[in-house]
Amino acid sequence: YDHAEQLYRRALSAAPDDPAALCHLAMLLQDARKDNPGAEELFVRAIRAAPANAPALSNMASFQ
């Protein structure tokens, strides 16, 4: 998971509002790292970047 997290963070440093990278990193944080606050923040950013992003919306629902 460490390598995947590094790659997602590198992608976000190049494109900070990329909804796919935001969502994938959020899922990694939520599932592998158990970092729910960090995941929630990234899901919110993904939804702001792409309001119809189904994966971000469905995963965000777990925080409601």
C-alpha cells in the first residue's frame, strides 16, 4: 500500500483536483490505513471537483 499511496500523492501533486486520484487515495486511506478523517476530506475534494463522481458519492455516504 505504501507504493500505491506514494503514486496517488504524486499524481495529486501534478493535478490536485483529479477526481479519480482523489477518490482512489481516499479509498486506500479508508480501507488500508483506517484513516477515515483523511479519506473523508479527499472524498469531499473529489466531489467538489466532479459532483457526479459516483464512486466518491457512494463512498462518502459511508460517513453520513
